[in-house]
Amino acid sequence: MHNQYSAQLAFIDEQRCIGCALCLKACPFDAILGTSQLMHSVIKSYCTGCKLCIQPCPVDCIEMRENPEYSEAIKADEYKQDRKDFASASKQRLQLRKLRLESRSQVVHAARQQSKASMADKLAELKRLQEKS
Ligand code: SF4
Ligand code: SF4
């Protein structure tokens, strides 16, 4: 897929990637694909060139490269709407990611609460049994 809007794009050296997923967590635009323990790669058409994935990588295998599809011409007025569309799609991904992370943390919190409650029930049951014997 094309990306004419970002002057630079992140590039992952997949041979060196150790699959730690830190870049994936750092990318606000969901532009990195991969799962834990497997190599990661950049979805070019989503990358805004923000560079936020560079610093977290423990093996320095991400670098910014010039985007061959980018041209200064894209700044011309005639492409104003296209630039707006790219910016708004990026913003949407950012918001969706935020929502996803929030709902994930709510699920984790609920699961922890449930597990605490179940542990408290078990301890109370154990205490009852001990008192009976
Ligand atoms: S440069 Fe920004 S948008 Fe591109 S992959 Fe890295 S964190 Fe994501
Ligand atoms: S931070 Fe670096 S090593 Fe970890 S998954 Fe991303 S590219 Fe691979």
C-alpha cells in the first residue's frame, strides 16, 4: 500500500528483530505488525514517521528511512484534501488504539477483582472448615 504523505518511514531489520513487541506498544498509530516472540514489521501506509518506535527497541534494529513515494509536491494545495484524509485516518487509528487499550485494562482489572473475590471466598471456606474440626 502507498504512503505519499510521510517524508520518512520506520524500517525494521527483521533479521535482527527479537520479537519483544516494545515497538508495537510504542507506536500510537498501529503501524507495526507482529506478535510476541515473532519478527515485527512496519505497515508502510500507516506510518506517520513520528519516530516513537525507535527508542524502545532494545537491539536498535529500527531506523528511519527516506520514503521513496514521498515528494514535496504533496504539499501543494491540490493535495490538501488527501493530506487531511491521511491525517484523519491516522487520528482514527490513534483513538481506536486508545479505546482498545482502555477496554483491555478494564477487562484485566475486572478479572483481578474476580480472582481476589474468589480467593477471599476460598479462605473464608477454609476458615469455616478449620473451626468445625
Ligand atoms: S515511526 Fe511512528 S508511526 Fe511509524 S512505525 Fe514508528 S511509531 Fe509507528
Ligand atoms: S522493539 Fe525492536 S526487537 Fe522488539 S519487536 Fe520491535 S523491532 Fe523487534
